[in-house]
Amino acid sequence: MSAKSEADNGRPAPLNGKYPVFHEDEREERSKLLELSLLDGRKLIVPCMEFLLRGYGESALIPRALTSMNWEDALGMFLTNTTPEKNSDGAWMVRLADRMQLGDIGFLGHIQHVGYSRAAAQSIVQQCTQQATKRKWIHLEVAPWFSGPVHVSAEGIWVRKGTFLALRFELNGHPEADGPEIEVVKSRKEEVTRSEWENSDNVAREGSPVYTLSPESKMAVRSFDNFDNAGLAPPEANGGPKRKIILGPRRKHTVTYENRPDVIIPPTLSGTPDVRLDPSNIEDIAEAHRMVVAHGTLLEMWKELRRLQLEHRETFHSLEWLHVKRGFVNDEPPELVGLQPFSDTEPAEPKARKFVTRDIKTEEPRGVLVLRFRVTDPGAKGWREFYLLEIERRYEQVKVDGIVIRKEEDGCQGLVATLAPETQFREWLAKTLSDIRHVVGQVAKLRSTEKAQLVTFKHVPSRKDLLHPLRTSAALVFTKANVTL
């Protein structure tokens, strides 16, 4: 519809003078309007340009690309693989380009997999291409890329009884939330650096003075929209602005991050220089810990806890890690739950934003290893559960005697949690992961509540067992949970 069609139908003013008739020819009207029906029978009128800017994904790049590029080039700005693809479970595979955001997932999934959605987006490109050669003005007609009801919000004016003109429009729901699950794949550039020592092969060894942590030390990080932090205030916050709350059901999706290495690590070379540690030199234990932990603190903690389970089968029944799609599982290797990056409107300190990710375009969010323990509890005449949260350590490049090595940053404390029987685990986890972002990983600042008893511990290297430096820390987990192995 347009101001011209409204005037022709004898409707007031038209639109109370907000959108006057521009041209006698309907085709020359500048302001095309989209009429939407509300569930109660009233009408919502949205300018087509407003719907394009606010309703076609979240990134500002999307409307710019659709109105200035051909279809193939625009699609290449959105997706790294434009061919429709499904995984083994039938979920849509959507491989996001670097500049796309998670708020674009629904729109991009539809234009890649659904014909009418793709036609709606292609129509914008075609109109701009055709009208650019004939007219000074381009008069866009924009159609919804989805079907069915969706929650929206609007600011504007009532132009007549039962009809509201939206001067500001937003989608507050996920269109077609009951549609197929979407598996999102984001890639990040990872520079694999070699040591300046020509004999180094970038493979970690126990006792080696020069190494890059082994490839296994980089654990997979997955994000799940069920752990969204919408509406969650910072810990001990006194009000303040909150993120926009999404109403209605959410479209189910998972996010996987893939690395794009710039340098291929060469095969292991024989004869790499090696040193042995002197156990009598207790002052060097901290350095020995950093050198021996070739697979990273989180993976080494997992390995030590598995060893304890094998040694104490009667007491220590099970050890499982949280997979964002399958729940708690015990297969190898474990993966991390990604922290949710802060939105632009979410209140957060700059250091908290950098703690999650220094740049969401090139660095995946920091992950958290979430473990569930089931142990025998003589007092309860059965078994009980408790949880361990271990925060991922980022890598740092340092020079030692002119040699470049890669090591972990100073780590965060571990967090042991015992939940009350009535506590909903997923709600508690979502709030705790959100709080971890705000306290920049300093979990000692988190407080226990009636729903969850929280205890922290430091990863103190073992003084006696240099081959298993985290043995003491693994055993300390049970001490903090009041469990005797």
C-alpha cells in the first residue's frame, strides 16, 4: 500500500499527513507501506524501508548489501557456503561470514533453505537493479521473509481507529520458531606460530623448554541459544538497563566455531632438544607445572578426574561433561560451553567484554568446562550430584631467552557447586555463566544462595608427582564438595 492508494480509497488525510501523496502515478510513490494484521483484528502499518532495516536480520550490512549488490555478491557477504546444506540430523547448516551476527541466523537460514524467503530477499535486489537505470528514486516494496505470527514492538501514531503507523519497528520474536533446528558454523582465523628455534616442531613435550601447547589443548567451544542471558542483571546489580527480552518461543540453534589455521604445523622431528626437571628444586615447581601440562589445564584436569574415577569406582560413580545439544555425556574429548558475548546495549565493563572475546569477528567466545559428578553419599543412603565449572585459559606468546613459546594465561579458580533439590539446573547455569562474564572469571566473587552452595579452589601443582601436576587439584574438588574418596 502507499499514500496514493490510501487517498484513492477515501481514507483520512491520508495517514494524518505523515505520508502525503507524492505522485499521481502509484508506481512513482516514494513511500511504500506494509500492512500487517494483528491477532485482535487491528492493523499495523510499517514503512517498507523500516521493515527492511529492522526486520531483515540484525546486521546493518544486510540491507546495504541487498540494495547495492547483485544477488550472488550479496549472498557471499552473508555466508561462506551458499549451497543449501543439512547435517545428519536434518538441521539446516548455516556457515556465517565474518561480519554476520547471531541475530542474523534465522533470516540467513531461511533465504538459504526456503524458496519464498529467498524470493523476498531477491526481490529487493531486483527492484534496485531495475529501477536504478530508470529513476532517480528507488521505491522499494519489501515483503516479510517469513510466514505465520511473530511478536513485534512498534513506536508511532494511531492514524485512524484500529490502525497504527509504526515509525519505529522491531521483531521481538523468532519467526517460525518451530521450524527446523539451525546449526551455525562460525570460523575464526588462528595464527599458528612456530618457535624461533629452528629445531622446535611446535609439539609439546614433558620437560621441553620450548614448545607450543599441543593441538589437543585447544578444546571445542559450542554456544547454545538456550543459555541466552536476556534479562539477566549483573551479579549484585541495582537495576540499570537490560537487554531487550525476546517474547514467545525461540528458534532452536547451536553454534560451532571452526579454526582457519594460517600455518600448517609440520610433522614431529626427531632429536628435538629436551631437558629433565630436578625434583629437588621445589622453587621451580610452578615453572615445572607450566612445562609439563602439555595439553592445557582444563584437559589435564579432566584426565586426572578420570584417573580418580578408575581408582575409586565404589565411591566415584560417574563423571560427565555438558554437551550443548546432547546434555551430559562421558565420551572423549570434552567440549566447552561458550560464554554469551555482550550485546551493544547490555551494561558491562570493557574488561568484561574483552574477557569473553577480544573481537567476536576473529576470536570465539571463551568457554567453560561444565562437569557433573555422581558420588556415593553415606549420609543420604544413596548417591548425590555436584558440579564443577572450569574456565578456559587463553594462550599467550612470551619470549624466554630469545625463544618464542606459547603458554596459558594465569588461570581462574575452579568453582564447585552443590545445588538444592528444587534448583533448576539450566536456569542456574545460565545465570552463573552470565555472572562469570561480569566478574571477569573471578568466581570467588560469586556468592552462595539457597539454591546453590558455591566453593572455589586454586589449581596448586602437586609437589610430589611431577608427571601429574594437577593430581592435587583434582582431589581438592572432592574435598570442597565434602566427599571422601
